[in-house]
Amino acid sequence: MTLEKYTVGVGDRFAHQAEAQLQACVQLAADGIEVVPVWNKSNREHSFIGSEPQSVYDAAKAAVEALGWEQGWHVDADHINMDTVDKYLDCSDFFTIDVADFIGQPPEGDAVAVFVGKHPELVGSVSIEGIDAPLEITREYVETVAGKYLRAVAEAGTIYRHIESRKSDFIAEVSMDETDVPQTPPELLIILAALADEGVKLQTIAPKFTGRFNKGVDYVGDLEQFEKEFNDDLAVIAHAIAQYGLPDNLKLSVHSGSDKFSIYPIIGNALRRTGAGVHVKTAGTTWLEELIGLAEAGGDGLALAKEIYAKALENVDALCGPYASVIDINPAQLPTPEAVADWSGDQYANALRHVQEHPEFNQHFRQLLHIAFKLAAKEGARYTDLLKANAEVVGKNVTENLYDRHFKRLFVA
């Protein structure tokens, strides 16, 4: 199974928006650009909501059939490990193998010495087409990087072979982004050499980039540094494909945390310049578009949207704890529940919708609601029945968000 050139990971936490999401791909296809959807939902999200992996496949398949979509589509077992992978084997064809927890764990035996001995080409001046100056890499540096990452790579190999023993055809991504320190281009090269040694036929790799990728809001960091890093990583991947026999379509995966609008043009320009592909995960904001649609619908939808915010504010510490490294919420900038109770549907929508230049937009309000989806899940049928009753206005927001704010910035010059 070969992953297409441009793919976008989309999340649908309550399994009601797959058709609206796919509609954005249909609109982009009409512009002459093919982007393939990859529906994803992590084990953590399934546990919060009480859903099963099969529900993601079922919703995606129904959307594909409803819209007559004839291009590719995939279902991602998102951020799986050996403890969670089995429940996804029957309903997923894309596996995001997350080994971030193993980064820094010491590898077994003499693994570092064996790796360094096998790869003399990594030591010295390493010239890579597309990078201005050779990478100057010492033997000590290779030993240090190998010592940090070989255990994670070995785990990726174990999980990959486990999947391979049970599925004849699948797409593998290796994720190392959920860690504290970014991987530099030389580190990425060493990691790819090690993954090739392990026999992992990965088609995408998700490194951690410089800067903050906070949930649901724009990139925080040095854009010039990100541009250089992204372009250097593209060059490293092309080099590793040729050097180590990795799949020809291997590409970068950007786990964006959603809505990194300022880096999208940088990514798009790099893709057009190099001809490279990309996988961009921008999953979580679909649930926010549901809230926006319910607020705009007024009545019971707006009432529930306000209730969810009040409960989120009441439980702010518990909600923020698991996401502390990927949110920056200033409590002083959060409106009181009493103030929100007096808002119109448009006011609520304007505060939440990610239009940064709008005077009513509030990124702190947005980040809190981004991580509050479990509160909607607790409402059960009350929430999902409102999604059904207001499917048109909700779906319109979902499609416009993906097409106008994501796809155009990423893929349209």
C-alpha cells in the first residue's frame, strides 16, 4: 500500500463530520489539487469519549460512499504502541507508531557500537543535496544520538513487525514528536539510518520541530528557523531514501496540533520547490467547528455551548494538566461564565473561530475549549442529537475551516 503524495490527517472526535471534512477535499480536487484524507483518532481520545476504533472507519466509509469519492482515503491508528495496537488492526490501514516514550532509554548491549561501526558514512563531512554546507558530524556525536534514539527505533521495529505479522498491507508512520527536545536534521539522518537497519518501511516520519505547537492556535516560534529546519529535513529524507533504500515516497509528517497557519505557506512553498509530499495532521479543531455551528444555530445549541465553557472554566486545572506542554492559557484572558452567558451566538462563534484578525477572537478561550471535548462527550446523546439537528450549519463550518483556512494556505500557491 502506497501513501499518496499529499495527505491530511483529520480528526472527527464524535464521528459526525466525516462527510463535511471530505467535502473540503472535493472542493480542493475541483481546483486541480488532490489531497487524500486520513481520518485519525488516538487511543486517549477513544477512552475519553467512549468510542471504538471501528467507528472511525465506519464514518469515513459512509462519507466516501455518500460523496462518491473515488480517490484514496485512509484510517489512522493514531499514536499506537504495543499495548494498544491490536484493537486497530481490523479497521485501520495507516499506523502512527509512537515511540517518543522510549527516547533516551539506553539501548541493549553493544547496539551503539554496532550501529556506529556499520555506518562510517555518517562520520565526517556529510554532503546532502539541498543543504548549503556539509553536515560536520563526529563519531562522538553519532554515538550520542544513537544512544538517545536506538531504543526508540528498536521499539518501532518491534511494533512494525507485529503489525506486519497480522496485516499484509499497511502504511507505517514513525512518530517522535511528543518529546521535549526537537530533532535536528543530523539527528533525523541518524534516526532514518537506524530505522532502515530495523527493516521499518516507514512512509512518513514525524519529528519534533523547533517552536511551540500549541493546541488549536498558531505556531509560536522563529519562522525563519522553522523554514530552514523544514527544508533541511526534506533534503535529509531525500538523501536517506537514496542511501538506505527507504520507500521512495517517504515524507515528513507535521503533527501540527492544528491550525499552524503561519507555517503553512512555508510548507507549501517547500513542497512546490522540491516536489516533495507531506502529511499534515490538523485534527482537533473539527470539534471546535461543531461548537461554533451550535452557537450560530442558537437555541439549545447555543445554550449547550455556553454550558460546556462554564464547566471547562470550573474544571480548568484538571483539563489543562494533561496538555500543559502544548497550551498557553492566560487565566486573566478567559471571560467569566456570566459574561459568556450574555453572548449572542455570533459573539461566541467570533471568540472561538480561528480568525486571528477578528477583534472578538480570543485564543485563550479557544485553547480551553479545544481540550474540553470530554465535557461534550459526557453529555452523550444531548450533544450528538444537537449535531444531527443542526447538521447543515455545523457541516458548513467544518468544510469552510478545512478548505479556506487550511487547504488553501497549504496547497494553493
